[in-house]
Amino acid sequence: MMTAARSLPVRNPRTGADDCTIQPLAEPALVDLARRLRAAQPAWAASGAAHRSTVLRAWVDGLMADHSALLDALATDTGRRRLAREEFATLSGIVAGYAALAGALLRPSAEKPSVAPGIVIDTQLVPYPLVGVISPWNFPFLLSMLDAIPALMAGCAVIVKPSEVTPRFISPLMASVRRHPELAGVFAMIEGDGATGAALVGAADFICFTGSVATGRKVAECCARHFIPCCLELGGKDPAIVLASAEPELAAAVVLRASVQATGQACQSLERVYVDRRIHDAFLAALLRQAAAVELSWPDASRGNLGPLIFAKQADIIAAQLDDARARGAKILTGGAIERHGGGSWLRPTVVTQVDHTMKLLTEETFGPVIPVMSFDDLDSAVALANDSVYGLSAAVIGDEAEARAVAARLAAGAVSINDGGLTTEAFDAEKNSFRLSGMGPSRLGASGLTRFLRRRAVLIRRGAAKRIGDFDESGAQR
């Protein structure tokens, strides 16, 4: 039986009340769990991709048929219902997508002759025994599964530690896993905080982390000390460039949705907008009109567009950025004030003008429904502004497609959405890398999302006479 050393309260984002507790797994229990999963992993890896796909599909089918407890917990964790359903609904597609990829990517390769005469190469794919996943609070289910599923499909055992801010969904998810003993032998999701995450790094062979740059640095340093690889998906300050060729009303609709969906609590949210001066006024008027129509999902959780800010401290960060911008001359045209409803923290879409890059609002990650808007006179200045950041997660360009694609090629970002924003949340097969401080390691999407969990072993076969020590007799050397 696993033991816990302590309890932690968990806040409800809609009520502000600490209405449940978690028991972070003590390090000795985590080490024991890692040992047991490692012991089961060789058989899981040897079972083959087709079998692993069958097991994972059976688990997903069962979970889809009986998902009310998990959905209720996830909705409570995040304070939002529709996005909780959409987050959960991605599971089927993730499993189906990696099941299809695994059939081709994990197929044994044919021997091939080496460039060295008489040698044949047989390349074998060897999964890391145990993958640790440390996932964040903004999309706790999706961002856990986006790493765990391909690792399991590759033949690894997996331990996931979600954020202590959003842990309620762990219990119903693990109840579903336990109904499939073979999967339960290699897959666990545990309660815990930062200390638990640090212990997981020490217990695993490969770490996937999604979160802030500050914590990502600590994870990378810890992985380096343990000499294990890591994939880091970190923060962003995603820019949007609105070209003169854009239709202002449609451009405003794209920017609004991509900035405030999920209350702006997504790493790929648009957080700064640069608009060609020729359409700036028309764009801003449309944006203000559309933003004013957005409703909070309060008091009825089944209505409205924006849920609460999930993490209480994030409200303080956003408020401080807005105060800094206001003090430096910015004008807040909509929203701008953290509202308290039912004990939770809420923010309406906040459009800010007269901004510049001396303000934290334009340089630091906001993670809220805030839309700073600047105008530009020429594309070179727009690209320079967009690239003036320590981040490089993703970006957007809106306007004539050919012109937008040319601009996209100049942006220091791992993904660029054309005539939309945040399309990486829909196209899970689009491989990308994070630029600058937004992360490091192979793409977590597409084929690389699976192959990153595999090492390559070269079996070198001598066909013909092997060299002898006599072949290296100095007397036979040419002069």
C-alpha cells in the first residue's frame, strides 16, 4: 500500500474554497512504484505495437462509455465544462493517431549493408523503460495524455504527475486504468507537488515537462544531473500580425477567440497583436465590439464564454502587468479589472492600446484574456516587433495567404497559424519545435511525438572474414 507523508489543500477555481485535499506520494513509495512499473515494462515492450494499440483502445472505449466521474472532476478542476468535454474528447483521437503511426514507425526495419565492406546493419528500436510526465494546470488532462499515450505506444512504462492545482481527475482516471490490469502494470498517475516532481525526475529515464520557463530550467538542470533526456514545452508570448489585406471584422474575430479562449490560459494564446496602421482603427472598433459581447460563465456554469482564472496567483500576475502598463501610459479600453464572483477570480476580455515593449504586458507571459494592440507602418517593423521576445512558441499572421506565408517564414516561432490562431491545438500531426526559451527537445506532435521515446541500437553483423591482429602488423605497412 502506498503511503503519503502529508496532505495539501486544493482550491476550487469557481468558489475559491479549499474543498478537497491530495496526498503527495512520499519518495519511498514513488521509488517502489517506479520499480514495479519497470519490472512490467519489458513484457509490455515485447508485446508489440498492435497489442499495445488494442489494450489502449479497449481502455479508451471503456472510459468513453463511463466518463461522467472524470468529466465532473475535470470540470471542477478547471472551472469550465465545455472545454473539459473537449479536452477529454481528444483522447480517442490521440490514441487512434498514435496507433496508426506505431504500425509504420515501429515495424522492424530490414537489414542494410554498411558503407564499410562486409558489414550489415540491423537497427533496433529500444524504448526508454520509464517515462515521467509532469503536466500543468491549464489543460491538465490533455497535456498529460499528449505525452503519456505516445510513450505507452512506444513500449515505455509511464508515471504522470499532474499539477497539484488541478488533481481531482486523477482518481477517476486511475479507476478506469485499474480495470485493465495489463495497462495498470505500466501506467500510473500520482498526486503530488514540486517535491514529487523532483523525485520523479530521479526515478525516471526520460522526462516530459510542460510549464513555466522558471520551473523548466529547474527540471532541465535536475535531468542533467541524473544524465537523462527531457522534452520541455514552456511559456510563450505569441504575437499576431494583422496585414492590411486582412478583413478587419474577420481578423478581430480570430484574434479575440485565439486570445481569450480558455480565459487566455493556454501557452499558444495570442498575447500581443500588431496591426497595419491602414486598418488599425477598423480592426480595433470591431475587436472592441466583439469583446463587449463576451460573457462570463457566472453564475451559471453551463452558460457564457469565459471561465474563472484557475490558479489564484495568476490573477495577481495579470493585475500587476496591467498596473505596470497603465503607469507607463497604456489605455485599457475593455475589462481590465479582476472581478470576484463566488470566491473565484474572473477577467473579462481586456483590450489595451498605447502599449510598447517597455511594458511587462508586451514582454512577459500574461496567461489571461488580455489583448494588447499596437499599430505598425511597414512589415519589417512588424516582424521586428514580433521577434522581439525571449519566447518562440507560436505566432499568427492574418491576411492574404501568400503574403502571410512570406511573413511567417521570417518569424522566430515553432508554429505559425495563417488566418487563424493556436492551430496546434487542432492539428496534433503537425510537428514543430519550440524556439528560444519556449522549450527544447523533439516535437511532441506528429511522428516525433512517438519516436522521441525510442533509442536506436545498431546490431553490426560481419558477413565474411573478420579482421585479425595480423592485419595490423607494422611490417605490412606501406612506406
